[in-house]
Amino acid sequence: MKNKFLLNIAIDSYRNGIFVPLNNAVRDAKKLEEILINKYEFELIEDSLFNEYATRKTIIETLNRLSTLTTSKDSLIINFAGHGILHPKTEKGFLVPQDADNSISDFVPNSTIIDAISGIDAKHILLILDSCFSGSFLSQTRAINGFHYSKLDENFSRWVLASGRNEKVSDGQPGEGSPFSIILNEFLKQNSSKTFSVSELATAVSKGTGNIAKQQPIFAHIEGVGHKDGQLIFNLSKRNENNSSIEVLSNLSSIVVPLDSAKTIQTLGITKASIFAYYKIDESIVIKMFSTQTNFICFAYTYEEISEFIPEHIEVDENTFVANMFSYEKLGKPERGTYDFATVTFQRTELSETPFMAMCRSRGKMVAFSKTEDGYYNNLIRWGINQAETAALMIIALVEENRIDITAGNTV
């Protein structure tokens, strides 16, 4: 009998206060656990180790106990979300357990994890690491062979999917999830394919995370522990095979351009694709990973994807209007230097409904460009529910003001 197991480890709060508490590690791990169990028929191989249960001793003992709990027919995912560190001289990586002081002897070395994996008989092992410097686990990568699913499943495999290279990675906004986990969990939850490979999962997670955060996940096999070019294959549980419903989740809505603005953006001539898209599913409009044109409405751009169309500086002159607290006035001739350009900036506000604001500043003044028929000025200050929407509204305004020309997905 083939079993699919999950060992889940996550730490938000560290006992000694040396390591900064995390916002989303346990939340993300619980969500991954729920999806794998309910949708892909995984089961917990041991009780999940969250916070105070994730001590150094418990983590190491649990990892080594896995060798007695698996057979050569089984698949195993080991997930860790928490702090990771890198030795400054050797560049060896470590996971930080909940009870660690700031001493190297308190950490869990990558080599200890590799030793534990080497003793596990499971056919497929996937190690998922959402921690800083998780890329230190991998010394090299190699090409992923695209065999048929049954061929991939036949051969043994040992893979790592790390949330970043030898770099610090984002924990994300409180209650939203880390960028890595948002993409990982969304792919797993929204997938409607009956079968897919771990390399397909890794490709989507790598691209998606890179689009919404300044980190780049990596995926590679682990050397010296029995890897034979196989891959873990995910199969929908039978109760999910005929369930194609997809829900819009708040953490996706919070990072993409809202539908109305996204449709307007599309009419401007931006043809660059996004990792996400809006679709019509039954009577609902939903966001999911872009994979097909079926019921496609428009792309759901992230801030990183859409902001590249906004120039860093915008040309102004003495007749350009600027906004102050109560009104607008002409920029006028400069007393010194030049007002040739205004600098585009974005900033977070304290407002809950429109938390992001975009502006053009020229020597500290917020620039407005033209006067409407009603006597009001169109300044390039835009308020949005998220950073992506603010950037989209900026682009729309810049095009209306003839400040930029977008042709075939490029600004000129």
C-alpha cells in the first residue's frame, strides 16, 4: 500500500526572545496541512511540531524516527517554516528551533537533516523550506527530466523546494502569509488537474513568488541520499476530482490589481502576461494561477508586474500645477536648479480602506498636470486598496495625461 505522509514544523514565537517573532509561519503551515490532507490524501506521519513543540531535541528525534515509519512505497513531505541562519564563514545553513539561544550548538544543521533523510526508505521525499538562507541546503542543481508521470513515480527521489537562495526572505504582512506560502498554497488549493509532478509545482511557485517578492525560490535534488531522478506525483483525492469550484481568497485579492482596473489596463495595450488572471467560473469571477484561456477575462497583475510600466521620473515644466493642503498652484519658474522632472514614489498610509498612495514629487511638492472641465486638477496622486491597484491607477492617469505611451506592452 502506498502512503502519503506529511511532517509539519513551524515556529512563530521563539522562547528566548533573541529571534524576532514571525507573523505567518504557523498559519501558513496549518493551511498547507489542511490542503494536503483534504485535497491530496496526505496524512500526518507525526503530530505537527508548532512553536514550543519544535525544540531542537524534538525536531532531530522526530526526523530520525521517520526511518521506522515509512516504506519504499511511500511519499513524504517535510515542511519547515521559521527562522534560518547562515554561518558567516563556512556558509553552511541551519534551521533555528524554538528553544535556541544565539549559539551555533543550539541550531539544527542542514547536514543533520540530510543524515536523517539518508536513513528514510520512502520512495519520494520533498523538503519544503520557508526560511531565510534556505537555499544553502542546495550545493548544485541539474536539469529536471520531463518523463511521463508513471515513469517519474517509479524512481526514487529526494528534492528540496526552498523559499529563497542564500538570502533573507519575507514573512509577509501579518495574517496574509509569506509570499512563498501564498503562491504554494494557492497553487495546491486552486489546482484542478487530476495529476501533476513536484517539478510543475516548483515551477509555478518559483515564478509566482519571484513576481510578488524580492526573493527567488529554488528547486533541486539532494545529493548523496538515494535520489534516482524520480519525482513525487500529486493526485487529487477522489472526492475532489469532480469539484472544479475555485474561490477567491483574500490573500490573492490583496496582491493583485482589482478587476475593473485590470480590465482598463488591458485596453491600454499592455500585453505582458501575469502569473494570475481573472476567470468567469459559473456565476462568479475568480482569481487563479494563469494556465488557460477558458473563461479568461483579463490578467490580474501584481505590483511588481505592473510597476515596471511607470517611469521613474516624469517631465514637468513651469506651467505644471502642484497640490498643497487645500488647492493647486502653478509650479512656476524655479528659484534655483530645475523642475525638469518629478519623481514617482509609493507609500503606505494609515487608512484601512485605501492603504496605499502614489504620488509625483518635485522638490517636495505633489505634482498635478491638468485642469478638468469641472475646474478640478488631475493630480497624479492615486489611492488604492493595495499597492498593485495604486500602480494601475497611476498608469491609467499617466496615459490619460499623455505622459507615457504604452505600445505592445512597453513604455516609450
